[in-house]
Amino acid sequence: MNWLKSSFHNSGLIIFTVIICGYAVSFNNATGWAIAWMVLGLDLLSLLSLLPRLSRVTVQAKLIPTATGQLLACTLPKSWRTANVTLSLNDPAIPVTFNSAMRRFETTIPLSRGIYTDITVTLTKTDPLHLLMKKHRQSLKTMLIVPPQPRPVAAQALFDQLQPILRTNQAGTNDQPGFETQDFRAYQPGDPSNQIDWKLSARQQQPMLRVLNSDEPQSWCWVFLATTDDQLEDRLAAFYSFVQLVSALPGQVLLIGQTQQLITPTATEAFASYQPYRATDLPTTAIRQHRVVVFGDDSPLRTALVTALQPHNALVTTVQWPKGGVADA
């Protein structure tokens, strides 16, 4: 396809050259032959300038964070091969502009959230006189991870909403922890394995867990659940910014979507690839002995999830999304 486009562009010069040569042959005068040789010389010089193979040009791509999102920047190597070479994006199909100060091509709009593993570009090389051109399409050997766009204002609003329980639970963080056994119960997936009483487990013939009477505050678990695409990007961005804001607190993040992922707040790949939970049955979780905050929509699954988590955790609560949306002003 690129070969056809280049041939169509170059056909104009070819037709012009044929006409000039035909004129020189037909009239056989000095003026005609002078013009013909001049045109043929220019054609030859233009053709020679296009000999370097664009397939040997390595394009470097990286993300540039801005106030509006992540821009894609593509840089060509400084070489005689890249003289008069321009670049365009095929997938994703986003317009690019040349940043002369940084000597690179940048997208004019931010990339959407996601993981980009097959970015394709088209390199176009022209001769110095812009008479001829050729194109080459290539895939970039770079994986780009675009997380949600930060929403610091929305994240602060969520933090202010949860501040009463955060402050209450932080009040005892300086107390000395205790490790007295308060009770025993059967081990469940997700329980800490270092609290298994192996002697009692051997007598009961099943893993038994020691329930500790500990003053040490339990870690937090921030749970995100979306069942539709409605306001997904804004809410996920606000949640992503919130977990960055509270990253100093002991805790982990549970993303319940197309796949269920228990991650750390810095795992941007999971946020970039998140897709809503489409099933109708209640998602099962292995969250035990945590303080849980559920960031979900108004679906019945959120209510059922909270009910299922309450017997196994010290605290389970939800957030209320602002009625006007969560996008930053």
C-alpha cells in the first residue's frame, strides 16, 4: 500500500520527464535537449537521495506526561538516513506534530488509558527538492503503559470523605502490639499462614488459625468495582490518584473487573488494563482481617460484596461518588 501511494505521488514527475524528453526528441533543438538533460539530472539526484533504506531507521518512543495526559513522543536517530524524513502514526491513529525544540514528533492529543504493545508508524522520506518520495511502515518494539490520568482534586475529595475513619484508625498506631491468642478457627484462603497452629491442626486434621488479640492496626484494602462503562474513566482515575495519595498507609489494592488483581498502589499496568466486571454473580474475594473501603458503583453487586466482606474484616465501608462527577476542574 505504501509502495502504491509513493508510486502515485512520483508518477507526476515521471510523466513530466517523459513529456520533456519527448519534446527534445521531436524538435531536436538545443533548448529542448538542455531542458531534458537538466530534468534527467534532477531526477537522478532525487533518486539517489532516496536510496537509504528506511527499514534500518530505529524509532524511539516514550511517554511524555503533561497536565492533560500522556503524550507519545517519537524520536528519529540523528543520521543522514533520516534527512527529510517525517513520521505519522497508524495505530493508534492520532495526529502528530514536530517539536523543533526537542527534535521529536509528538501526538497532539493524549493517549487513552491502556497497554500499547503494537504501535505502528509510517516513515516518509522525500528528496531535497520534494520531487520524489517513498514510505515505509514499521511496528515499534516498545510496550507503553498508559495509566489513568491523575485526578488530584477528586482524590483529595475522597480522602476528605474518609478522613474520619482514617484518623480514628491511625490514633492507635503508636501503641505496643500484643500477640496473645484470643481464639482458634479454621484456616481460610487469604489468612496469614504464620498464624497457623500446627499442633492443633494435626489434632483437628485441618489447618487451624490462631486469632490474635493484637493492638496493632490492621492494614487497609482499597477495593475498586465497576460493572459498567458509565463514568468508568473518571472514577478509575480518581481511585488511582487516591491510592497514590494514601500510599504511606499500610495496605493493598484489589481491582475487581474482567480479571481480579490484588496489587500494590504502584502497579500501573493493572490500572491501565482494567475492564469492568461483566458477570452477574458475586465476585469471590480472599480478603481477611483488613480494614476495607469499597469504591464501587450503585449496582447490587457492590452491596452484596460489602455484605460478604463484613464477617471477615474489622471494618468494611463504601465511598459516595460526587453526584456531579469526579473529574477535576
